[in-house]
Amino acid sequence: MAGRDEPILERPELHLSGPGLRQALESLIAGSEEQGGVERYVEALKLKTASFQAAFADGAAGLQPAAFKELCALMPSVRRRIAPYLDRRGYAAVCTAIGALLEGRADTTTADARLDAFECAFPRDRDHRWVRDLAAELLHNIDPERYPLMQRWVWDARTNTGALREIWWADNVDHIMIDVPNNYGAFLMLREELSQFLTENGVFRDILQYVDLVTAHVYAGYIGEQGGQYLRTDFATPEDPMLHTRRMLGLDGVGAKGRSKVKAIDGDAQVVGDPRLLN
């Protein structure tokens, strides 16, 4: 039983579409068959996590600029916007903010407060909306068991957009405001609901990675339908059914020879992580 003064985690009720989720899972499995199957994507996500954990093995203070640039190539909504903060002064400010974000991360009841503090360390304007995604990427990739995907493309309550809306069970979902906050409890509840769905549909291993893949694939479908309006500079017309899914998860940041396929930060290809990551 929680102590009297222990914070209570807000866990909103979610109304998800079973048919929508089944369609997304079936599409994910079918779309990945020509590229080695879903298991290849699962392993790529595990390698991505290992890259972040290795880079932060000594904490934010020990993070080397070159290593951070490599990680940025794996964060799609961050990599093209963070360049102004990669000089000496800017990088120091980023590392200070990251250190505060990660301090005490075992206590998930402070997750929302730390996320808010991270955003407040930067200007609160449209040009810095990527800051929230950077914080979410770091928490999830360094500590995926505690922190689910929490990027804006998963759910953004302010704009009423994200993967959550695409699998919300309601009539005329495009014309309603979904009353779900974009806080830690909501994202955790979404992961739990998706985990239960996957288990009920025969997925019993690598649940964390499957949840990420299904979530990304749901929003990838929306991107395809909208013609790539979200992050238009990052997402072109898909060449295959998994292109947007890879890009949402940052798996497009590494080519077959271990080099970035995109001009991730300053226009130069970076050597990033393990060459086994997906093209």
C-alpha cells in the first residue's frame, strides 16, 4: 500500500481499438518479411538500446561529444534540429540538462517533473519542440524497462495527435479531443495495454521491442496516409512498407556499413553504433 505522502501515479483509462491494433500487427509482420522478419527489427532495437547505455555508462558528465552526435543520428525528430547546441557552450548546457534528467531516474514518480525541468532548460518556443523528444528518447533508450516511448509522435495532448489517436476507439475520432494527458502515467498505461494485446495475440518474448514496433507502425501508417506531412523534411515517399516505421524509431540512421544514411546533424555522415542495424 502506498504511503500517505507517496505520489500517486495518474493512470488514465484508455479506449483502444482491437481491430485497429490487429491490423497494425498483421501489417507489421507482413511488411517486415522481405527484410528478415520482425525479429531483425527487434534485434536492431536492442542494439540501439545497448548503444545508448554504453554511451551513458559514466553518466551525462562522461558523455563524449562524438558519441552524442552518433546517438543523435538515431533520434529522428532531434537530429536535424540540435545542431546549434553542439558547439562547446551549447553542448555543456545540454549535458547539464541531461544530467538533471537522469538523476534519480529509478524514481519514476518524478518523471514528469524531470521532463518539465528539462524543457525549461531551453527556450519554450516552436523551434525547440524537439527538446521534449530528446528527453523522451534518452529516458527510453537508456532505461527502456522503466520508461516507455513518450515522444510527441506517440501522443501529443496539446495538438491531439499521435499514434494513440490512430488506435483510439471512438466514432469520428478525427473530430474529437481525446482527454488523455501526455504524462508518464498515460504512456505507461499505453504500453501496458499494448503489451496485453500482444500477449493475447501470441507474442510472449521481446514485448518491449514489439510494443515500440507496433506503436511506430501505427503512426507510420498515418504518415503514409497524410503524404508525409509530419516532419516532411525527414520522411519522403516510402519505398517499402517499413520505411516510416524504421524512421520513427531511428533505425534509418545507420547504413549497411555502419554509416549514417542521412545528414543527421552537420551534413556529414557519422559512424554510428553497430553495422547490423537496419538500413
